[in-house]
Amino acid sequence: MFGSHLSISGSMLNALDEAVGLGLDTVQLFTKNQQQWKAKPLDPGLVRDWNARIAELGWKDRTVSHASYLINLASPDDELWRKSIDLMTDEIERCESLGIPFLVHHPGAFTTSDRESGLKRIAAAYRELFERTVGFHTISCLENTVGGGSTLGREFEELAALRGMIAEATGQPMRVGFCFDTCHAHSGGYDLSSPVTAAAVFEQWDRVVGLEHLRVLHMNDSKTPFNSHRDRHEHIGLGSIGVRGFAAVLGVRGGGGSAFAGVPKIMETPKGKDANGVPWDTINLGTLRECLSGATVKAPKTEPARKPVRTTAAAPKKGGPRKKKRKPAGKTKSAKRAIRRKA
């Protein structure tokens, strides 16, 4: 179940069509302009067409939305905190209308307060969010981060504690899960680059957080080294995780089979095309499927685009070759010297 984060430019339905064209099994998207605090309500016609297309594709219970990056439920600033709750409410309501089961968001940053205060603010925000959306089925998925500064959600223990605080505040633990981002984990200090280290990471996750609570996987390689605490996504196999790491992640076992068989695996890798005009989503998808097959996988090539080779002689310039102009008589150097002698 592989997907990619795709653009909703023009219409959300375009993202579905693009996903199908790329050979994907699901999709992640924003349900609105993620850089705006306010958005127009969803058009009922769009909701109807979206749900009909999802049913046609058989993608019910597998699509993913990512909440706006403006949201900071850990903020000590009351105005920003309240705006974040309002925007998160809208995000949940939009997902519910569209039948999108998973809403991914970053826990937040405590900025001028402290870590414990930030975690309490998130739990308090969720108390209000779930009171506003009683009976909803959308699962909020806390995403692990690379850490750094006042950002919350790097350590597994902190994520587990946060879910526990939200469950206690709301009484609805079934509405809270996790999104595991491979780049964030690796750059945040959890080594995924080899079968041994990747297995150890997920054993730790299962022990501390629980594999059953992992609802979405973000499949991203890392441009920066292990434990760099920098969030820079790279194409699958071309970063510091590498193809061996992704083969190990996809091979994690749990519950008598593959731990992530029913989990949407979303690529947030760079867009564009390679030197041959092949979309990078297609290349990354192929690499992941090879990793899943258990075969020996090579990292994709990144040859630069070749300049076209001229196969015919250059056409002559209009009017044919230029003739060298001859200086008029009396203007050559010898003529000038003769004039001076006569003078």
C-alpha cells in the first residue's frame, strides 16, 4: 500500500487521478491551502465526487491527510494556541466529510515555555478538539520529529507519554495514533541504515509505543547523516538510510506477518523527473517495491541530463557566407604613406 503526497492544485480529485497514473495504491494530501488559517468550506459536490471516486478505486480506509504546518498545539501563546485548535478542528471535520481516516500532524513546539508545559498544552487542546468532534472516526496521527530547539516528538518515550496524556484528558485513546517518518527517525538518532539497527529501532518502538498504534508510515530517505537532527528528505536509496535500510523497515514482522501490511506507506520525497523524463515518484515506488520483494536492490541512478548531440552540419546563415569587405582605395596604409611622401 504505497502512496505519495500529491498536489491538490485545480481540484482534490486531480491528486487521485495523478496517484492512479503513477501506479500508487493510495495518496496523502492537504485538504486546503496549508499556509492559510481560514479556508472555504468543502463544496458538497466535491465531497460527493471524492467519495464516489474513492469507492471506485477501493481506497476506503487508506487515504491520508497532512494538517497545516501553521498549527502548534503546544504553544504557550494563548492567541496562537486557540487559532491552532480552531484550525485543527477544521482539519478533522474536513477529513471526516471526505472519509479520510488518518490525519497526520506534528506535535508542536513549546517555544518560550518548557517541555512538560508543551505536552500539557497538547493534551488540553485535544480535550477540546474531541469534545467538538464527538463521534468522529478520523484518527489523529502524531508524527515523530528530528528534534532540535523546542520541537516535541523526537523520542519514542515522549510520544508514548503524550498519547497517554491525551487518552487521559479525552477518554478516547482509539482516536490517537502515530505516523512514523523514516527520515525524521534516522536524523533524530534512531539508526535505520542496516537490518540489525532497523530491527532494533522497531523493537524499541514496539516496546515503548506499540506497533499497533502506528497507523501511517512516511517513507523518506535522509539527505543528512544519521543523528544530524536536520529534516532533509531524499529519494529512496540515495540518502543515509539507503536501500538496505528500507528493505529492513519493510521486513519488520508483527502480529504473525508483516507489521505494516495494512499501513499506508507515503513518500514525501522530492518531486520532478530524472534525466530520462521518468517521474521520481515512479522511480521511488519501484525501489520500494523491490525492497519489499526481498531481492537485492541497487540505488537508483542519478545521471545528469545529456546535452543533445548535433547530427547535421550547421545551416549557413541567411544570405550565405559573408565576404570580407575590401577597404576603398586611398584608405590603405600604403596609400596613406604615399600621400604623405608626395606632401
